[in-house]
Amino acid sequence: MTEAGEDDVMFEGVLEAAPEKVWRALTVPELVGAWLLPAREAQAGLELDGTEEGLPRIDCEVIEAEAPSLLRYRWQADGEAESVVTFELTRIAEGTWLRLTHEPAPARVMAAANSNGPVMLAA
């Protein structure tokens, strides 16, 4: 597992679903679009389109994938510096322990994380 640096944002929590189900929610465009932003397959991963919500378009290039436990994207949002988003999935009795790390996190993400305090995820 990774450790968050000073310019990184990390969220951790339990999801009441098996890692395989969480993996699909992270990799199947229709499922990604249901919880994050509208998504479509791109040449090297996914493209997220947040323009209808006033957010940028984001290219997510897969740089590492070990189904169903590790997914790492090179994250490039319009107008922002490139960063890396990592999803680590660990099977536990209750379902899946998820650790999401965004490094270095864009200023917009850092501001949202600091204003919302710690985040625990629920299914």
C-alpha cells in the first residue's frame, strides 16, 4: 500500500461489495458514469466528461492494473497538471477495503478534501 504525501489526498473506507464488483465500477464506463462522471472508453483507458456539471474533461490512462486489487490511472484534467490516481482494493469480511490516493492532488481536489474533513465510504 502507498502512503500519502503532503500534496496528496487519500480516502479510505469499507465498501459492502466484493472487490470484483468494485473493480467493475472502476473500469466499466457505464458503471463509472453512474457514480463519478459520464465516461467512455478511450484508447488507453477512460475519458470522463464533467462539462455538464461545470467540471473539466479528464483523460484517465491506465498505467497499472492488477484485477481486482490495484488500478492506477495517469489523470489529466483540462487545465490542470498531470497526476496519478490509485485505487487499492483489499478483500475483507465486510466486502472491500478501498484506499484511493490522488497524487499530487490538483488544488481543486485539495480544497474539497480539506473543507470536507475525513471521508469514510459506504456502499
